[in-house]
Amino acid sequence: MSPVARKTTVTVGDHRIALTNTDKVLYPATGTTKGQVIAYYERVAPWMIPHVKDRPVTRKRWANGVEGKVFFEKNLPDSAPEWVRHHTIAHKEHDTEYPIVDDVPTLVWMAQQAALELHVPQWRFGPRGAQQHPDRLVLDLDPGEGVGLPECVEVALAARELLHGMGLDPYPVTSGSKGIHLYAALDGRATTAQVSDVAHELAKALEQDLPDLVLSSMSRAERRGKVFVDWSQNNGNKTTIAPYSLRGRDRPTVAAPRTWDELGDRGLAQLTLDEVLDRLEAHGDLLHPVASASLAVGRGDHGHWDSDRTQRVNAAEQPGRDRLAAYRAKRDASRTPEPVPADAPTVRRDGTPTFVIQEHHATRDHYDFRLEHEGVLVSWALPKGEPTDPGKNHLAVQTEDHPLEYGSFEGTIPKAEYGGGTVTIWDDGTYELEKWRDGEEVIVTLHGRANGVRRLALLHTRGRGKGREGDEKNWLIHRTKEQPDRLADGGDGTGAGRASRSSAGPSAGPSSGDRDSKRRIEAAATSDTAPVDRRTMQATLATGTQRLDPADWAFEMKWDGIRALAAVRDGRVTLRSRNDNDLTAQYPELQELGERAGVDGVYDGEIVALDDRGRPSFQLLQDRMGLTKSREVEAARARTPVRLLLFDVLEADGHDLTRLGYTARRQALTTVVDPGGAVDVPPAVDGDLDRAVAESKARRLEGVVAKKRSSRYAEGRRSEAWLKIKHHAAQEVVVGGWKPGNGRRAGGIGSLLLGVPGPDGLEYVGKVGTGFRDRDLDEIASVLGALEQETTPFVDVPRPDARDAHWVAPERVGEVEFAEWTTDGRLRQPSWRGWRPDKDPEDVVRES
């Protein structure tokens, strides 16, 4: 339906509606008329009505446009058509007759009334007009002065992890105003008071996790610079702007459902009515899972959702039901690397039961504790990990049962999927079952391959402390005072130890730390991985302000060199780069590690060249890269000696140490390697992150790497258990072409054309023409000359940059420093740092 004359009568469905003043401009900034508003609501009706159906609708009307007076209206006016459905709510002083929007004519009639904004509660009317329990939970992320959508996104991602841990799938909606709404479907078993309490606790938990960003109280005076998590809209008397409702602001923005991927986009903005209609035609309703679930509740088709703590009950708890139904319902096998079996589990009856504890790095880091039981892995999320002190219990939130195959799963779940983030195995093995009372108590003795033997008890919180009846998924995990007499690793079973080295040097007797380290090495599994098959663990670039507890994290200097794995066998050292290039012949002085390492093993470190002030210089190291002839190597060695700075160990004396925690591996490293000459084991910083960053800046180093003390070594993967904090922005890039120079560079290379791999191919990120030495340009010309091709390797190059360009095969990786990313995804003020022969193009990711 298009805008019509000042007054006309139209037929919508089975009803005739008189439309007036359809040419009146309601949004002067965009010229949007009342007729266009009516047309929008008619078109959006199929997607919007499921979200407002059977709910009382409060309207905000702008009869003279958004620059005029607004009328707040709850009661159905006497002039309303008789076919508009309504229900009455009795208040203390009066009764209010609320309209119900369950068809297109009613929505068009409201638009005719210039009701731009439609607000509804989280509950619906029952068949006879009774108020039902809420069928959805909503969090309104409202930015205060000085913050905006980027900060709301940060809070939304943190809230998503909390909600996932409670068994709920949140869906984001940009509110059309300033912030973001998060919706999660409920099963209608909880009262509004209970849901409101849960929402309040969620808001307080977010404030505790992000104290500098989140506010959970109603105080307006404190909102500057923070995101207020408005939990109160779950109160039965409160309403929220309806999904797909317009906003009465200067532009016709809409409360629009979004994807989680979109929230990570640069330039995220509120959407207008035309943009929303285009998206709906292309992608449908992104919030449909919430609407369909809540409509099912209205029909009495309840899901299995905990009425008090917002946790879905496993379908397995219902007799005769598939115990993995809830697990499969949350996952799309085509979009996640997790195992998603198509069939119901088969109960395993023979053999010793297994356990696994997986470290899950998502927006909110946690551990997942899983016990094999009756053919599935019964699972709990441990926000603070496994307790090591019998005097301190930790929370354990039961989640859906997982398939047995999940016990060996490690990998990265895409961010847009349920539980998005990196999963690694922290410990696994078998367990002895002492007691299993469903829903009440579980006592087991774990025999872990990484963290030894320990006895743990899981106790349901019902009736304990502040737990209330209905907290079906909240448990406590407890390390019992009675422990096995002797732990398998000869230590305390925590996988951690205090790194120490005998101060008296190699000739002194072993210290207690050395003895403990030796026991840990001997207890570790025998290594069956060849050194050539080993791969480095990669750090993730930290974003935002980091709050890392030194009790949980260690802080090391970030060295500006080339990463290498050094394998020692019978006194001979083999060096391999991250991309599996053999570096052994290039750095003959590093054979000294064969004498410095007390045992054969595989060691992780950085090859660096030091300047005259003793600082690693990546530019100096370029002098040693890529040399193959022994005469060239020896000449470069005389000019530019290198050192090997070790910071981890994967294997020692035939034992695989990758499943040990970081602290235990560091203890082993300092025990078996005697630093000196060209080999060193730099210590971690004694202090917190601020001290480490300050020390790194004072030493004019590249930055800091924070490493979680409990984390195992995740070979071949980028992990959030290691975070790199850089002082200057740096980016690895793939060279895809060059442009001729002018002046002194005439006839040669003037600048390099750079790209970063993306979903559609090599994405152009700009050109670099500074930071080169003359000999660099000569060497680069020689390298690129052998890679010339006729066509561009980029998916998108601006015409001015493509003019006179020489294209090359995208096979070589370099690194640049730069000021910032521009809004169109280009590097601002890049400066060349050098080649990265230790990296392949597929290793390059956009890091900042």
C-alpha cells in the first residue's frame, strides 16, 4: 500500500479503515510522511505481530510529527473500531482497557492514529484475559553520556555468555534509540517477580565483571560513561519497545533484530524503516526463535525451562526422551565444529567412566566439567574453575547433556553460534564413582592425565545458603578434605607449582621446586608426537581494558623476533618456524641449546637480534633471514648474532607436557634448561599487568603477553588463554602488488600494496611506502620479481591505487606498524617493518 490522499477509506483484510492526513510529514528530518508510516506497519506486520500478539499495547502518539507533542496512551479510545480486540486490567484506582494487536488491520489502525511507538510487556493475556507468566526475558542496555553502541556491544557479549551458561539463547535488537535489547525465550513457568529477580542478578553480575563499564542501579547520577543494564522491564507493570516498532526520534529508526556477527561490525548503527524492510525480505525475522517459543507457551506447549534460574532442563530428564535433544536444538552441525550426533545416545555399559574438564574462552571465560554417565556427558559450567581449597566451594551451573564424543573436542566455535569461543581440554581421564543421586549429590575421584588424582563432590544448592526452591541448575562443586593418599603426579593435583630454580647453580643439589618438577615430568604422559609434527600455540590480541588477576595470570615480556620450536635430540638442535620452515642452518649459534638443555625435549621461544642497547630489533634480525649459503650465514652471524629466548616446553625427557598447566610447564622449563650464552629463559614479571606494561615500555619492548596459569599448551591454535598487549599497533599483511616510485625511487619500487585474507578473498588494506632502507627495496624487488602475474589478487582495490600497479602472487607475508584502522578498513600511516618468513598467508588475520 502506498501513501494516499488526505482522506480515503481502504480495505485491510476484512475491515475498512479511514485514513486521514497521509501526506503529513511526521519525520521532518527525512520527510517521512504518515502515509509512509502506515505503509511500513502494513508491510512489517507478518514479522511484527508474533512479537506483540496477545500482549497489552501501550502507544506513544505524535499527531503533529516527532517535533511536536507526544501523547502517551494506554486505554483503548471510544472511537476505536469495534473489531479491535482488547482486555481489561484492573488497577488500584481504575480499570484500563488495553488494545491487542493480533492482525494487520489493528496495526494499520494504530499507525493511522500516528502511534509511532508500540510498547508491550514480557507477558501475554491468556484465553480468558488472565495475565500469564512471562514468556521472555529482556535486558535493556542503555548507554549513558560518553558511551554508545560499541560499549553496549561489549556488555551484550558478556551478557550473552552469562545467559548461555544459564541455558538461554539471547538475541540482540538494536533499540532504534541509543542502545541494545537482549531477548531470551522462557517457558512461562516463572512468575514476573522471579524473572525480574533473575534479571536483576544478571545485571549485578555484569556490573561485578565490568565495574568500569556497567551500572545495575537506577541512579541516573551515576550513568555517565557507563551502560545501564535495565533489568526492571521484566516487571509485570513495565513495558519495552516492541520489536519492529518505529521510534519517535528525528529519523524513522526501528527496534531491529540483528545478528551477533553484525554487532562486531565497525560502524554499527541503528536501522531505519527502509533498511529493516529490505532486511526482512532478504533474511526474514532474526528474532523468530523467541516469538515461536513464546507463542508455544501461549498454546500451553511448555519447553523445559527452569522457572527460577532460567535454565532449560535436559530433555533426558523426561522419561523416554532423547537426552541429547536439548544439545542438538542449540547447535547447527553445518555451522559449528562441535560433534552433533543425529541419533539418541546409546548407553555405554562397559569400561571405566571418563571425565573431561574443558577450558572455554568466550566473552566470559569458564570451565566445563563433564562426567560420563548413562551414555552422555552430564555437564556443569564452572565460572571460577575447579576448587583447589577444601574451604572454598565454587559455583557449578548444570547445562544440557553432551554427547560422549565431546570428551575429545577442542576447537573454535564461531562467535555467532551458541557458546562461541575457543575450547581446549584442561584435563581428562577416568573417574571412580562413589555416589550419584540425580539432582542431589555426586561424589567422584578423578584420575586426571594433567592434574592428577583428586576427590570432588557436587552438591545441589537447593536449601543451602541463599538457594531457593527451583534453583534446579545451581550446584556447588567442593574439593573434599579427604583426598587419596598419593596423587598420581606426586604433587598437589592442581597442575600448578611455584616455578623455582636452584640458586646455587647446576652443581648444587636439587631444590624442592626441581624435585617437584621432576615428579611432574615423570607423571606426564609419554610423548608419541614427533618434533616435526609439533605446532606453536598462538596468542590472541587483547582488546579494551584488561582486568587480569595476577593469581590467575602470569605476565611475560613480548619479544620482537621470530617464533621457533627448538627440538633437542642427543645434543643436536633442530629449529622450525611457526609455518614449519627449517631454520636450523640459518642460526648455527643456537646449537648451544643442546648443551644447555639437561634433557631431550621440544622448547618454544623467540629468536631475537639485540641492538647496541640490548633490545630485540626486528629490523636487525632481517639481516639473518632467508640465508642459505654457509658463507653468507657466517658473515651475517659475525655482523648480527642472535639469541634464543625460551618461554615454554612441550616435551621433556620423552614426556608430553602440553596437558600440564602453564605454571607447571614453566617450572619444568626452568629446571631442565641452564641459561647462558646464546640461550636464555627470561622470567615472568613479578607483579600485576600494569607493572608488566610499565616495565615493557621502560625497556622499549614490543609489549606484554599475559598467560593464564591454569592453561594447557594448545598446539596449533590461537587461544584466549594467552593475550598479547602491544604498545604500538602492528599488522601482518600479504603483499599483492607494488607501485613504481618517483624521484630517488624512480624506476624501482615506491610502495607495496597490502592485503589481509577475508571471507571472499584477499581484502585490500592499503599501501606502504615508508620504513624501507635502500637495500630493503632492492631485496624486495628481487623477491617480488619472481612472483609477477597479470591480474590483481585482491577482491577490491580503489582505481587510483590500481593505476600503474604491478601485481604479484600473494605468497609473501610482511609486517607493518600503523596509527589506526580507518572507517573503510584501511591502514592509516603504515610503516614497513620487514618480511615475516615464519608466517604463511593463511596465518594472517586482522588483529586490531
